Amino acid sequence: MGVDRELTIVFEPAEEGGFTAYIPEVPGAVSEGETISEARDMVLDALRELTQYRREAALRAKSPRSVVERVATVS
């Protein structure tokens, strides 16, 4: 069984102008931009930063006996 390699980005008009973008599959992956294109770039940057932060936090919290494996997603 493969892992879905696609994520969903939702763009919502912001009250102050521009767009808020978030990835519903990844809590915390939220950003904004003046255009949809800018909001997309910003939320993807947020996703990369969030992933890196969570990876580092998980590695710090792991047991010394843990086995760690990194895998690429496949469809």
C-alpha cells in the first residue's frame, strides 16, 4: 500500500487583503500572501520548516534504543 504524495492547499481571502493558505493534512502549516501564488510559496516554506522542526524534536525525544528510519513517500 502506497502513501499519498499529494497534499491539499486551501486558500481563503484574508479580511485585510491577500490570502491565507493552509494544508489541512498538516496541522500548523499555515501562511499568507498577497496573491494565491505568493501564499502557495509561503505555505510550502512553512511546511518545510515545520517538518524540519518536528523531525528534530522527535529525534531529541527518542529513546536511546529507538530505531530511526527515513523514507521517501511513494504512491
